[in-house]
Amino acid sequence: MAAHNPDNQPPAMDYAEHEKTFSLFADLIKWGTALSLILLLLVGSIWGPLPWIFTLVVSALIVGVIAKFF
């Protein structure tokens, strides 16, 4: 059971640390997804018909869009 709270106040929490942790988590997800896409393009350009210049251009666009808008 929950502890009795006679003042009906929310528990004391470190919201600044929570926001910092969530920001780190969101950044890791964002850049991890971008890195996965870039690696997929690089593998495709090594073993497939995908040209290297296309891979480099799309990789630069992915990084640029994420850095500017997210």
C-alpha cells in the first residue's frame, strides 16, 4: 500500500535531473537511428549497386536534417 500522505503533496523529485536524463536518452535514440541508417547505406554501397557518392550525399543530408531540426 502507498504511504499515508496527510498533506496530499506530490513526492519530492529531482525534475532537473529527470529532464537531463530524458534529453540524453532522446539524443541517443536520434543519433543511433541516424547511424544505423548511414551504416545500412554504407553496406549497400559496398555489396550492392548503390554508388558511393549517393551514400555520402544521403548520409550528409541525414546528419544535417537531424542537427538542424531535432
